[in-house]
Amino acid sequence: MQAHKCQETIHLNLEKNKAIVLLGLIASFNNDGALRLKHPAEKKVLWDLECILHGMLSDVSGQAFENKVQQAREITWPTSHSRITHNLTVPSTK
């Protein structure tokens, strides 16, 4: 992840999986209304960021969206279950 500032804008570079996780988080906030916002501008920024991420990650939208978000979560921060499942080696009995 990288960020740099140019005058009045900030450029943020994210790995694709982290951007997918962020999109899932923002979409959840925007859809569920579970996030308590202090000002309407915060809602606008979340909507804008969701739209930008959707545009940049057009291959992530659609019916498989939740599966792609879950995969990106596991790649970004593997859970102990996924480590066990994906890295399981069975010793040979011979």
C-alpha cells in the first residue's frame, strides 16, 4: 500500500485484494446503515469511494461478489482455519 500527496489530492495505491476487502466493507456500511456517521459529508465520501472502487474493480461485481470479497479477506488476513485447511500436510504412513 502506498500513498502520496499532490497539491489538493491524495493518491492511494492498494493491492487488489485489499481494495476488494475495502469495497466489501464500504458496501456493507452503505447497505446496512450500521455505521454511525456524524455528518452527511461522511456518507457522501463513502458513496463516492464505493463508486470509484466499483469502477476500478468491475470484474468483482455481480453475483459472485461476496465470494470474491471472502477470498480477498482470506488472502489479506488468513484465519487459523484457512491456514489449517490450505496448508494441511498428511504424513506418509509408509
